[in-house]
Amino acid sequence: MKLLRYGPKGQEKPGVLDDQGRIRSLAGHVADIDGAVLATGLDAVRALDPASLPLVPDAEAARIAEPVARVGKFLCIGLNYSDHAAEAGQPVPGEPILFTKATSAIMGPNDDIVLPPTSAKSDWEVELGVVIGKEARYVSREQALDHVAGLCVVNDLSEREYQLERAGQWDKGKGCDTFGPFGPWLVTLDEIADIDALGMWLDVNGERMQTGNSATMIFDVPYLVHYVSQFMSLQPGDIISTGTPPGVGMGKTPPRFLQEGDIVTLGIDGLGEQRQQVTRYRG
């Protein structure tokens, strides 16, 4: 299934994509797509015939929202591609680098990126997102995928000055408002032929910046779910963003960062695409 949410901010409704790419309403079957539905309601949704569900008018579907409501934890893995570690001037990690991204950064896949007032080094990062569907606590690598509801596209936007040049943790450069677009869909694992062979890309103003594939991750999805669950329980609806391939702005010569008016587009095979326009916060 390709689950999604649509509608104005604060008025989002649940939906599912049919086999012709049309949005069908899940209203009346689930109140929303959130951790509770992912934990206990997916089988009931899967049993529905999409053709029996009402089509959503284009006007209602004008805005696609983040596909999961009320995310509890937004966790990220740093330097999970060896070639990205090289462009960042960092050694390949011996175990996953784990940091958090504020849930207040979450927005829809096509909402505007709003740069902080003082930002001069905001950067892009296309990433494969993993959405938890069943509580995971001290799970083995072999059992890890049993706890995953599906996958999605994430743009792990990063303010590099805040992240790397200011005192403290990476979180300051990662959790800015609007720096966590994800979606357009939550794609359940049964629709994905091989999670270890997903091509991904990102363009800025139509220029290709990143090209990668989940096959080149240092730590794969099952290992990451296993690993993170050793330090904290993962709850339904939590997200793990699994790292970015090379081609980020800070790795360019000279470095290149986002400017007002830029258009960022990105996507992952079978998981859909995002499009964001860059603006700046002015109060």
C-alpha cells in the first residue's frame, strides 16, 4: 500500500493511492494515519478494495501532507555512505552515528523550506526513511523488519554552520522548522521488491546534485532498526532517516548552499518524489 495524508495544515485526512495513482479516501475507516493505526490497523486497511473507496477531488488533494501524524521520534543516522563521509572529511564510522531531529521540523513533501533568519549554509540531503509499525525493543537484526511499517522519502535538511561550527551537538543544525519534509507516501514493505537496491536522487534548480542507491549504505535497514532499539524503544510512527549519499552542498568545490527562490526536487525509486521552494523566515 501507499498510504498518505492530504489537505490543509491542521485539517489533514487519511488516504491511499490506488493502482492508477489516484488518491482514495480512508475517512470512515481510520481517523488518521498515525502510530496507533500502524500498530493495529494496517491489516484492516489492507483488506479494503481501493476501488470501493471514494476518489478524492483534486481540490482536496492540492496539498499532500507528511504521511504519518504525531510522530514521536525523528531519528537520523549520520555518515552512513562511505563516499559521503569522504566528502565531509570524516572517517567511515565503525558503528552508526545516531542523532535526533526535532519533530517540529516535520512538514509535507512539497511545503516550502523556510530558512532561519541567520542561515547562510543550509544544505540538502535525500535519504531513505524507515517508519516503525510495531514497538521495537532490543530486537535482533533478523527480526527487525517485522517492526517496520514501511519506507518513505526524507529530505534531511541541515544548516551546516549551526551543525558543525557552533558548540554542542549536531541537533541545532538539523532541527530547524521545515527541515524535515517526508513523504509523499508511506510505502509498505510488501510493495518494495528490494530495500537494498533503491535508487535515489536530488536536484537543485534542475541540476543533479545527488545520485545514490541504498545498496551502498554502510549499515542497512535491518541493522539500523536493531541497533537503535538497543538504546531506546522504537514506537509505532517513529522515523529513522538512514543517511545520505554524496553530493551535498558542503561537499562541492566551492561549497554551495540553498538560497531563496531555489527549487529542490528529490525522489527514491517506488517511494515518490518531493518538490520544495526555498524561502526565508522574516517574522
